[in-house]
Amino acid sequence: MLSRTADSLYWLSRYVERAENLARILGVAERLSTLPSAYAGTSSEWESAILTAACGPAFFNNYSEATRANVIEFIVASDANSSSIRNCIQTARANARAVRTAITTEMWEIINGCWHEVQKFKLKNIDPSQLARFLSVIQEASLRFDGAAYRTMLRTDHFRFQRIGTFIERADNIARLMDVKYHVLLPAEEPVGGGLDYFQWSAILRAVGALTSYNWVYRDNVKPWLVADFMILRLEQPRSLISSYENLNRQLDSLAERYGRQGQAQRLARATFAHLENQSIDELFQFGLHEFLTEFIAENNALGAAVTEQYLL
Amino acid sequence: MAKAKAIFDEMNGFDGTVREGYRTLARWLKDTPSELLANRKSEAEYFFRRIGITFNVYGDAEGTERIIPFDIVPRILTTTEWAKLAKGLEQRVNAINAFIGDVYGERRIVKEGLIPEELILQNPAFQPAMTRIRPAGDVYVHIAGIDIVRDGPDGFYVLEDNARTPSGVSYMLENREAMMRLFPELFNRLKIAPVDNYTDNLLRTLRSVAPKGASSEPNVVLLTPGPFNSAYYEHSFLADKMGIEIVEGTDLFVRGNVVFMRTTEGPKRVDVIYRRIDDEYLDPLAFNPQSVLGVPGLMSAYAAGNVTISNAVGTGVSDDKAIYSYMPEIVKFYLGEEPLLLNVPTWRCREPQALRYVLDHLAELVVKEVNGSGGYGMLVGPHASKEQIELFRAKLIANPDGFIAQPTLALSTVPCFVDNGLAPRHVDLRPYVLCGSDGVRVVPGGLTRVALKNGSLVVNSSQGGGTKDTWVVEGDMTEAQFRSQSQSQSMGGS
């Protein structure tokens, strides 16, 4: 297939996934910020939302303070933010349009429909009920897009690049979300359950739509190290870092098989997966969660670069 | 084709008698409540909006692509009419190919004094590079769109030859899809020749002209200017139906006079390029150095015979309206046959006698620029103001070589479903003719364009034009069946 086509498919999926994660981050920040401060702790939810969205410097170039209004404006629709949700959808659609023949009608209609829907929102000074509706439009489009890709695409290299984009972006986003909250996740001498940070921990689970499944896996209260274990090392959790890498390995191996050769991308993905597989949560905390996540984000970026170098140019 | 000639309606003739081919449809239109028709019409709009939205809407910066209006009443030709037309089209395209080959070769037609040499050499579409290049199989025009108008039962005229990169074929195919969804009952009653094998034929045609060095499965690609081109929808539609890659200039590169595309598995050789970009943009090294749409070195790969460009470079010479006026002679000269399709009578203003006549009759003639297309640079005498006529008079006197003139045609009409029911509207027809080294293929039908504004002769979509599905039918009701059905209906009715 054309490298440009693969490139567009890859970025199309990355931007859809990014839009969904941003929507989830905002949803959770909105929820936490409405709690009385006695429950939510002292941290600024809006500042942590900006940090999670990995757009700190760009934000503080444009605003002096991370207030609710500023953060929402910046993440939802600011022109100064190339990764605002609106711009993600716009870029995803531009990529989809450029490879219209490489995706299925279902996928195109979801992206195109979502883009049209976004145009209808008055995003300037959006009120809370509109914001909630906007975020659910984005999350739903992403879910449907993912499902449509899974159910309607031919299992050729097109599909592989679509998946690779999704999982690299997802791994990056989850790692960032964890990293911003890492100070909360450290197993300090907190009273378990009902403590101040309970809402922060459950917020992470909520952000990835895993609050209920956590209960099923651990049958325990929300405990910080278990949350970290769940989101990093558990294969049962489809958004965990290890799950993303299990998928990346599968897709990259399939490409290698199809093309009859492998390269740096396959080697990097395998190494990261093995690293995650052989790690226990205790070792991970000994090494330092923040250090671990920083390293992971860098490795994940290196994989993205290798995929680009190997296939997309 | 006198000025006051009656207008021919393709369904009702000159006198209101329903013509063969249209009888079943006429019966059905009569029996179908107009609410139902209105209903189907809005369904059709929904169908096209969906595809339209799916494909045609541009990003914010580019504005929105309009959806061309679609009329639900089909335009019908009988198989007899079509057979005649198809033979004429085949003949015309064969002659055009022979002519272009001669223009870039020996130029016999000039040597024998039939066409003045300056008409060729001064033609802006003439590409000197092509005098050193012979395309595979000596076929220059692989896809031609021949615009046909009609003024009577047997009066078919060629209005224009499009031998560059004719567009619009996706509308022909989508219109048929829409009609089959909306009116399955009509498709049951009539035998309508299918058109959906067009893309299959197109691929076969393109493969047949692959260069000698190509493998047995030649790699054909469609070269597009990109998603912001207004015809991008058609480009992606055709690539999709043929199962070929749609590439942009940057996806291709030339090494050792061979064209490659960049793929995830490394470079892959390209054999045939169905290009939807103009000559001047193909290769910045050979033509417009500013072009970012093309592929540097493409022309040298072409000259080396390692790639086929479709249509060939420089085919625009035959689209010229001054050349058009010689088409009957061109057919006779190369094929030794009488032309089967008529030309609209044309005055070449470069000839003093013709110029004198044209200047005296400006108010009743259509004057066209020889290099113009798409209805630009045109004077329609009967609809023009005094100032416009005087403006053209001055233009004609200053540059007679730049213009031709034709009588105003009484274009045929076909009923259309408009706001207040059925009403006749003027139409033209663009059939698509494919020509490979293995012969000529024409799918029965083409794109019918219709001037939806009452009385308008302009079928151009930018000026209120729309499209219709075009049916070539076999097995219509006989006259007797039609009459007896009409009668029993009127006697038994309510």
C-alpha cells in the first residue's frame, strides 16, 4: 500500500483516540472540580487536566491561570492548541478524506458525522450541560469508529496501520494520565478507602471507563497500587499499557509476516512488551512510578518514530 | 435548423405522440400520483445528499461543494438509436486518435492542405515534446467525452469533443444507482442496458495500453491533484471501483527513467498513470516549474517508453473549436468513411467570407472562443444585450482567428419533474468512449445534463443545470399496447 495512505490511516486513528482521551480527561476534571475541597484534596483539577493533555507550555503561553473556563476553552476548541478536541476531529477527518478509499463507508460516515456535529456546537463559553453533551458526542464517535474499524475493515495492512495508530496513542495517553496523578498513586501512609484521595484514584478509573471492571478484577476498595497494577500490568484491562503493547506486537508481527521482513519497530515493541510482562507492581513502585512512566512515554515515542521511519515515509 | 424551428421533445415528439422507448415510462408517470413522485424525488435528494455529504463537502477553508441537482425522470434512447450513435462515436474517436498521431508525426493532413499548419502549431494545447514520443499502441485518447445534442428524431450533432480529461462519469454511475433504488418497478418492466461495467472496461482499457516492459498485471494508478480538487470525489470513486491506488504527485518518483510509487513495502513500479491533472502540471521539469502536483522526471520516463500517461500528453489539440470545424474532413481523411455523426455547422471567423457573414448575423448566432471551454468566453446572440453584441463585434474584428460561430440550436427537451409537475427542459448528452489497444468500448448511455431553469439552454451545473439518468431500453410497449392500456385506463378509471 502507499506510504501516504498508511500514514493517513495511522494519524486518523491517533487523532480519534486522542480526541476521546481528551474528552474523558475533561469529563473527569469537571466531575472532581465540583466536589467540595474536603473531598477533592488540594490539587487543581484544571491544572492537572492541562498537564495530562500534554499541552502545558502552549496553554501557559496563552493564559496566565488554569481556571475552568480557560482550560475548557483551550482543550475543547482553541485555535492556539493544535491538539484541541475540535482540531483532533478536524485533522482526523482531513486524513480520512485523503484516504477515503482506504477506509470503509461506515468509518467515514462516523468521522464525517462527528465533524458535522462538532460544527453545530457553540464552543465559545460552552455551558456545563452543552459541554457534557459535546464530550459524549466525541466519546461515542470514537467508540463507534473503533467498532466500525474492527467490524468492517479488511484484515490487510490497512487495518494493521489503523490499529497501530490507535494503540500507540492510547498507550501514550494512559501513561500521561497516570503520570499526572502519580503523586496521588504513591502508596503513602493513607488510610485505605474513604481517604481524601479516594476520589482521585477512582477518577483515573473513571477516565478510562474502568471503574466497574476494577471491582470485578480486584473485589476490593479502590487502592492506589491496585489502580496502577490494573492500568499498567493487567492484560484483562483493555486500556492498560500492557494490553496496548500486546496489540501492537500482534499488528506489527502481522505486518512483518506479510512483508517478509521486520525492523526496528518490531524489536522495540517486543522489548517494551517483555519489560511490562516481567514487571511486578512492587518492583515498579520501588523503581519509582514517575520514573517508570517517563521512561515508558519515551519508549512509546521511539516506537512511533520507528513505525514512521520504517513504513510511512 | 432555422431560427423559429419547433422544439423536439424526446418523449412527446413534435406533435405530442409518445415515442417508442418512452411508452412504458409515460404510462407509469400517468398512473403514479404526483405525491409519490415528489416523495421519491426527496428520497433521491436524501440519497445524493448522503453521498454528497460523504464525499463532496470541503473543509472550512474551502467552502462546501454543491450537490448537482438530480431529476428523477429518466432520459431514454432506444437500442436502435443507441446503436447508430455508438457507431458514430467509435468512428469519431478513432479519427481523433489518428489525427493526434498525425499531428505529432508526419502531419500529412497539413501537407495535403486540409488543415492550415498554424491552427496546429499555434494551438496552446500543442505539446512539441510529443513529436518525439509515441504512446503505447499509438493510442492517444483512451477516454473521450463526446458532447451530443439533438434537434429531431434523427438529428444528433456533436457539440464538442473532450479529449483531455473528461469528467462527470461518476454521475452517470451514481444516477443509475439512485434510479435502481428508487424505481425498481420500472427496471422490472423495461429492459435497461446496464452501465456499471464502465469502471471494469476502463481498467481493461488502461491495462491494454501498458508499456511493453510492464508485467502481465500492469500496475495502474490514478493521479489526482488531491482532496481539495473539486473532482476529488470522482477520482476516489473511480479508483475505488477499479481497485487501484489513488496517488498524488508526492507519492511517485522517477529513478532511471522508471516511475515508482512509495509504498509501505518500499518502491513499487508504476506502469500506467490515469492522470486527472492537466498537461502543464504533470512534470515540473518539463512544464510549469511551479507545479507541486506533478512528478519530476515523469516526461523523460514517458519518452523512454517506461510508463503510459492516460490520456496522452497534448491531446487537447483536438478539443480546439477551430479544429472541431474540420472534424468531418478529418474522419474522411483518416478512415476513408463518411462521418456518421454530424457537426453543428460552424463558421470559422478566420476565413474572411465567414467573418463577414458572422458580423452581419451576430444577433442570431452563438460565438465561441476557439480555446474556451465550459461555457466561458461565449456570446449567445438571441439572449445577448446590444452592448454584449457590440463588445463581441470588436473582439471578432480584432482577433478573428480566435473565434468560431454556430447557429443557435433548437436543443431537444425531455420532461422533468419540477415544482409544479412535469415540464419539458432542454438536455444534452455526454457518452464516455473508451479506446484501448484492444478496441473501442462505449457503455450504453452517458451523462444527460439538463437545464432545469425553464427555457434555459445552459446545462452547466454552475448555472442551474442538473443531471438525469440515461436509459438505453429494449422491449418497450408497442403502440397498440400503449393505446389499449391508455383506453382501458380512461374508461375504467374512478
